[in-house]
Amino acid sequence: PNRVLEYGFDQSERIAKEVSDALGLPMIKVLKRSMRAKTQKALHTAIARTKNTEKSLFLRKGAEKKLADKRILLVDDVVTSGASMRTAAKLLKDAGAKEIIAVSVAVVTRTRNLALEAKENSRPPFYMR
């Protein structure tokens, strides 16, 4: 929602659509973010990003039916702390997805401390079976 307001489109959704078309796979929109969510860019610690994402990311109605026993390719534009990917992967897994493979166009390495902080807080890995 914030990306659409800021940029006029959701870059992650555009990337996912291109990947979907290139691989010949269906794109399903099962995740949604609360309009009240703070942007992740405004948060500077992995803990703050994780808390924000956990409070603002939800499954759409009927998602469980679409996800049951499916292998999911989770697409994002940029991974900074990994909070959004981890939260999304957990929601998908809890809703019945058999396997989640997370990919992104870019990974921010200059915020190494965010990734280390997340690791120290023993968050689940990006790849979940």
C-alpha cells in the first residue's frame, strides 16, 4: 500500500508478475500489508522491522485453500534485515504451504548489523521446509 502511494506501483508485485510469466507459473496474491504499517525503510533495527512486519502482514481470505501443499516462490524486491521475508514465509507455512523458496532482486549488505541482530534473536531461516 505505501509503495503504491509513494511510487505509483508496487515494485515487488511487478517483479513477481515478471517471474511468474517467465517461469510459466501462476501468481497468487495471498499476502497483504496493513495500510497503517510503518515503512520498513523508516526502521533501523532488525527487532523494530520484525515487530512492524509481524503486526502489519496478513493473509488474504481464502489463502489457506490456495496454499495447501503447494511449493511457493516468495518474491521481494530488496531484503535488508530479512524481517518481511521471514514473516511472510512463516505465514505461508502456517497456512499450509509445503515449501517456501524466497528470492529477491537485491540484498542490502551494508546493514550487516541488522542481519546479525536478527540471527542473534534466532529467527527462522529464509528457506523453510
